[in-house]
Amino acid sequence: MENRSKFRFLNLPFVVAREVLNTMDPFDILDFSRASKRCRVIATTKKASGYQCSLAFNKDAQLMLQHNKIFYSYQMTNKKENDGKRRTIYCGDCTFPVILVYSENFFKDMMNLYSYASSVIKGDVDGVSIWTKEMDRQLRSTVDWLRSEISEIPILQILDDNVSHADLQYTLDSLTPTRRLKIFSETIERLPLQIRKTCDELRIVKGSWIDLHNAMSFDYTGLALYGTELTNQDLNTIIKSWIEMKWCLDLICFNVNLVDPDNLFDVALGDISHERGEPFTLPDPEFILLDGGVNIKRKDGLMRSVHLFDSPFGIIMRLKTDC
């Protein structure tokens, strides 16, 4: 029988070993790091960089790593026979590889996996998504872990309805989004939420609790309020406050649903100086322009346009620059 010598990776010079590791995807790097203490030292010393990480606390509990525009995902499974299996997910024109990880406690094991992966692969957390219905009484403990492990979260999404106001408020008080906060949840009590200003953009999809006072308290460059009961008269007050530089000085875009779109221009803009704008086409096919819009001017000379759109959130008004 032919005696083939084995490839002794650990005997390679460090520079050569590092180049070999550079050819590996994150799945292979983490597998290699678990082979032995020495392998972990090599993998950790190499410290693969340039990764972005996101965590999804949903029914599958996913840890996703992005590198060079390619996504790699670890997904929890309760089927032991599927542990370690690879599969491909198709999402539109994109595909990304997935490794299944057997777990009896999805969220706890995903947290452990993240802690281990972050000790081997250098990367920044880009986003966290929390499906409150899937947490099964683990919401607060998960939030506590996130607060201790990830001090700042660029994009935070909170989804699912029928969460208690106390639990949702606890989540908002504990976590710190730095770029964008998206709240898709509606609380059982439908009480107002206290939202700290830690990021530039805020989107609230089910805002039945938002009144004029709440809306006027927000100060963001990007603001989207859907599902509200704000009237055209309320919007008139908001727009006038922006013109007088008393609301959202750095505002770039404000979207809000309309409860009476037919009378928007007569009521919300009736006593505000404006001129007709120009129609344009949005790249998002879900937002359909309904009119040519108008242009309004802030007292410092800054111009903004007001347009109406048909959207997944009903008919909305958009106040925006450089549409």
C-alpha cells in the first residue's frame, strides 16, 4: 500500500499558516480553532478581521457573519441528526451558506456561540433583531446578556405584538442602538413608550399611542411614524414647528401615515407658504407617488419637499430633502 505522508499544518511557519487561514470561510476557521488548544491559539492570533455580525432571536435563533458581502449563518435546530449539516439559503438573487447547530436551549447556545466566535474572529456587531413572541419568558435575561456583551448596537429591531409594556420598555431602557431603532411591536396595554435618543433614525410601525406631544418630543435625522392617529391639524403644528426651527433641526426625512389624506393640503399646509413641486420616481416599488408634491422653506432658507405616497403602511406623507 502506498504510504502517503500527512499534511502537517501545525508545522508550517506562522506566516504560511496565516495565509492558509486567509483562504478559509468563518465556518472552517471556527472548526479549526476547536481542534486543539494550539489550533485555537493560531486562529486567535490570526484573528480574521473585516467581519460584521448580526444576531436574530427568532424561532431558529441565528448568528450571521458577513465578510466581503457574503453572509454565513449558524442556525439552531432541535434535531440532533442535523447537527453540523450545511445547507444553502436562497433569498432573492442571493444565496448564503448555513450550518445547523443542535441545541436544547436555542438562545443560550447562540449566546455561547457568539461569545466563542467573537474571541476568534474580529468583527463588529451590526444588528440585533428580537422577536418577542419567540422568547418564551427569556426576554429580560436575553436583554441583560446583550447589555453586558454588546455595549452599542448599530441597528436594533424589535418585532411581534402582544408584548407587555413593561417588557418592551425594559428592552428599550437596557439596549443602546447607535444608528437605527425599529419598533414593529405593539404592547398589550398600548401605553406610550419612553425612547432614549441614542441613534439617528427611528421607525415605529404600530404607533397607536403616538399623539402630538409624543411626536414633538422626537428629534432624529430620519423619522417614520406609522399606525398613528395624528390628524392633519397635528401635522400642521409639526410642520410649522420645523419651519420655525423648533423641531428636528437636522431632519432629513419624516414619514407619517395619514388618517385623512384627502384634506392634507387644505389643512396641514393650508396656511403654510408653499410652491408646487416636481414628481419623481422612487427606487422602492412598494412606495407609489400619488402627487407632484409641494416645496416648503424653513426660516433659515432650507428647502424640503412634501409628497404623498401609497405604501404598505397606507397613504403616507413624506417630508424630505433631495428626494
